[in-house]
Amino acid sequence: MQRIDVALVGAGRMGQVHGPNAARHPGLRLKYVVDARPGVAEAMAGQWQAGVAGLEQALADPSVGGVLVCSTTDQHLAHASAAVAAGKAVFCEKPVDLDLAKARQAQPLFRDARFLLGFNRRFDPHFLALKRRLDAGEVGRLEALHIVNHDPAAPPPGFIPTSGGLFKDFTIHDLDLARWLLGEEPCEVFASASCLVDPEIGRLGDVDTARVLLRTPSGRLCVISNTRRSGCGYDQRIEAFCSGGRLAADNVHTSTLVATTAQGALAAPIHPGFPERYRDAYRAQIEHFADVVHGRAAPAIGYDDGIAALALAEACGQSARAAAPVHP
């Protein structure tokens, strides 16, 4: 398979996930790592025999067919816009931006772009199987959803001020899943949130525990449960309640081994964090991006999906502050 060069912009937490996946892919070659922090780009580049470059240099190289934007959230839109303007296929971590008005203003630039947004959970094999069986009508017509997304532990307080808040940083994944599974755009959002995990999060102006209720025009309902501390690992579940039964994607455990004694059954724990739980999803996502870069596929998740999820996240914040439903 021909390998097409790609550049990684941002070698932080998500760059450490997507960069190696791209470097290992038989259809991609990691040519450049772009990161302004001293030593960070060099460490990643040295690991994968890539070069270190500035963004302008990487985008000016005609051999670079794709760009992975994994920079800080406040730079996603600027870096993705520059890569699209340079004619590159772009993979961008979510969200597209924290400012909905700014993201909407940039929408025309992305209309015909080869742009894939990083909502990785649509690529999770368990959630994808649920989606396919739901669409096939295996248990009748969908009526309600329950999405559980619980982090194992709260992030460090220093992360909060630049994160965009719980709804734009965290719940946005679930809002995208809800849109994908419901098959309709939610027309009403009601959110309630508290700070129950870490008082410092509240002092910094954010919340760490939330419940969101979405309603669609046909009356379908979706409840989203979020917390920054599960107490039991990375708790990730979906239930779909239908006219003829229920479909459920439960937690994935680190092992299928179960020990059963007179005292009861002892199973392995669920995965401790997102890199382990969604390892297969991240690989499948880069597999799809490789197809986009090679011209074999159109992006499955585009800029408009990012706008829609961001609008719902903003509506969640408005609803929680007003203690009233919001119609996005």
C-alpha cells in the first residue's frame, strides 16, 4: 500500500494517542511533528523517525496529504482552518472550538473540506454494533436512550480553566452519540449540574456532575449521566429502549475471567481510563482517516456534526444556569 505523509500538530495527551496510530498505519507515514513546547515535538519525532517542523513548513510541503490536529482546544479551529486552506485532509480532535459563534462563522471554509472530527465513540465496535442493530429494527422502534459517561477521577484543577467546562469538554461526546443514535436532532435540552466531586472545580467556575435530558421532535428521550468520579473505573454504557425490547452496550472489562466461589463471583475491573477503553475505536478512527487521505472514503463525521454537538453543549450550560429547558 502506498504511504502518504501526514503531519501531527500537537504532541500532548491526544497527540500521544493519534500520532502513534498514524505512524503504525500501513497507508500513512508520520513525516512531521509540530509542537511549540521545547522537547515535546523532538521526543515524539524521535520515537517515530519523523521530523520536527513549524506549522507553516509542514503545510507548505506538497508531500503532506493529511494533518492531525491534536493541539490545545483553543487552537483547534485555527490549525484546522490553516490545514484545510492548504488543501490537506484534516483530522481534528473535538470540539471544533469553544465559541459557537466563531465556529459557525468558519463553517463555509469547511463545506467541501476533507475534514474528520474526532468523535471516536462512533468507531467503538460495541457502540457501532448497537447502532447497526438499532437501525435494523431488531427490537422495534427506538423510544428512549440512556447514556452513561463517568470518568474514573477528576482532572487536575489546572485543566479546568482552559477546558471549556464539563459540557463542552466532556458531555459533548455523549451529545454526539445521542444525535447519532436518535436519528433526529434534539429540539429541547434540560440540564441540571452540581459540584460534588471536588470543591476546587466549583471554585474555578465549573461543575463535575450532571444529568441531561434531550427530547426530539417525535418525542424520543435521551438521558445522559456524567460525573468526573465514578469510583469504579471508566464507566461507559449505553441502553436503547425500544418498542420490542432493549439493546445495551455494557462496560468492557480488562479480562473475561470470572472466579466463582461460595462467597460469590469476582470479575475483573472495567478499564481504568479512556486510552485503554477506546483503544480499538481510536485505531478504527485513524483507519478511516487513512481512507479519507487516500480518497477512498468521505469523512463519516464532519464539521457540521461538530457545530451541532457544540450547540447542544452550549444549550446544556444555559439550561443548567437557568434551571429551565432550552430550545437550541
